[in-house]
Amino acid sequence: ADDGVVFMGVNTRDQVETAQAFAKDYGVTYPSVMDAKGGDAKLAFAAVVPVQATPTTIVLDREGRVAARIIGAIAEESILSSIVKTVLAEQA
């Protein structure tokens, strides 16, 4: 947060109760929105970077441009951390 980094989850398949249980079980602290049925959040990125699988992680730069896309589960926290640090360094 001190670097201006914000995380947001977008649930494209789960029901509200399932998403809430997942967040509780895994200690998810970032906000999430429900976007089932091909909602606005998924469609917002469709022209730039299609969301082809769940989970997909999209990293945006400070200008809102797609800086990276990871399809599938992220094996280690260090992978996402490295991508975020690289994007922040490019924006400095």
C-alpha cells in the first residue's frame, strides 16, 4: 500500500458464499467483487488481454495498462512480488 499497490479479486465463477468461505479459509485480505455470468470486470479486459482461464492474474501499471498476465495459479508469492517490483521500478 505504501508504494501505491492495490490488489482486487474478481470472482467470475463462484457463488457469494463460496467466495467468502475461500477468503476466510485462505486469509484473503484484499477486496473482491462478484463478476459471475461474464460481467463487466471480465469484459473490461477482454479486448486487451482475454481472461482465458481461472485463475488469471493481471497486473496493471499506474496508467491502468496491462503490464503482465499470469494464467493459472501462482506457485510462489515471490513470482508476483517480482513482477510488481519490476512494474513499480519502470514507473519510477
